[in-house]
Amino acid sequence: MTLDKLEDKFVAVVEDVLPSVVSVYTTIMTRIDLFRVAPVQGMGSGVIVEEDGIIITNAHVVRNAQKIGIQLHGGKKMDAKVIGMMRGLDIAVLELKEKDLDPITIGNSSDLKVGQFAIAVGNPLGLGESVTFGLVSALNRSISAQNAQLEGLIQTTAEINPGNSGGALVNTSAELIGIPTAVIPFSQGIGFAIAIDSVKGLLENFRETGSVNTPWIGITGYTIDPRIANYYQLTHDKGALIIQVPAGPAKKAGIKPGDIIIGINDEEINSIQILIQKIVKRRIGEELKVKYIRKGREYETYVKLDKAPS
């Protein structure tokens, strides 16, 4: 492909994606002293995923907001409401009264390869729609951000500025592959996006029930690969290594930090991302058989999923 044709392709992708990306404006009432509160304005981005007014964005963009406003690609402004939120994924689902919108095409983050092109579309600094271009530089990253441990992230060199959070990371087929969520301060060209496969369970839940009630297992962890297994002298080179187990379903079931989850309901678990995807697709109150490794020995336990904390 010649450079001119490649450029034309990227322009076509951006033109296809822009109508599906919105600006998100929030108002949070913040106490400034003992007697006074004042409105603080926030901003971010969002992506239309259903033509009847369903938008996804980052949970940290809209958390604690008393008012949420949306501006569509054409400039039209309207109010939105939160219909579901999952802090562990940093994802919130918003709803508009507006119908006949332009939903984005949802892709598959499981098909991604390091080195692929990636395009980030959002509303940096509240200046209006903006596009940045880069590569998928790593997969299955885990970081601490916004008081949460985020796993299974896409690392990208497509620049993610303040206000891009909640926007769209797309491939060269104009398919949504991730939701930009964080940038490492004082770094050059390191941004992260939530892999879209981790979000699909939330959308399926909404389509089936009309609401977003996210199940929660109560763990944070990392994906094991041969390099990590060799460094830490682990007995398995695949699975989800558990780092923290706060008070919740997994702790009640006896799962501890250092355990390696390798299966759920006889389905193999090779990464923390796959584990998250399996959990999000389940129902609150559902009991799962969890297979795990502890000190080289294999165990099974049953975990009853609870409602995810908001």
C-alpha cells in the first residue's frame, strides 16, 4: 500500500468513528470550607454503542457527578444519566433520551497483536474532538489508577491526553478495540485502554435485562506468562496470579494472595483478562467452581458472586 493510500485509509477510519464519539461534561459539588460548596466542572469522552442512546465511558469520568451533559458530534447537547458502573473495570454505562444515534462498530481485542496501528479519538482538554495515532505497544498490562487496580489493559503509543478518557481506541477497520483510561504521569507516549472484550459482558447484560448489574468476585491479579513464572519460580506459566483479595466473595471462599486461578466451571483460565471476561458475563448470586493452584497443589472451591462495588 502506498503512503497516499494508507493516509486515505486513516482519514476514512476517522470520518467513520467521529460520529460515534461524544464529549462528556460533569458537575460535582465540592465543599470548599465548613459552610460553602461550589460546583467543579469535569470533562471526558464517551462512545455510542447502541443507537437508542447507550454510551460507555470511564467510571472515573462520571463518579460522584450531580449532573452529566453530553455533546454529540454535530454539536447537540443534552443530559445523560448513569445506568450502571463498574469500578474494577473503570467503566460506566450512560443513557440518553436521544434515539437514532450512530453507534460504533465493536471489534475484538483478543485478536490484537503488538505492533498494530491504533487510533485514539476523544475530547482532550475540552477543546473538541481530536485524533492521535500510534501503535499497540503491549497487551495484558496491569496498573494502579484512580484508586483501582486495572488489569488486562492495552498499552498504546497513541497519545492519550486529559479529557480523552472514556473515548475510543480503534483499529484500521474503524472497530472499537479499547476505551482509553489512563496515562502515566511524566512519561512520554505511554497510555492505556481497557480492552473491549472485557466490556462486552456489561453490554450483553444490558441488552438482556435493560440494566447493568455487574457481578464481582473480589480479587486483583496479574496474567502469568513464562517470563513471570520463571522470575518468581512459579509452578504454572499460565493463569491469573492473585495479588489482593479484599473482603468479598473470593475471600469467603478461601482464595488467598499467591493463588493461581486456572479454571472456572471447567473452562481454562489463561490470563486475568479472560477471568474478568468470564465473571462479567455471569449473574449476581451465581455460584462458580474455581480451580486454583496453591504452593504447587491443585484445589477447587465454590465462589458465590456478589454485586460489584460502585
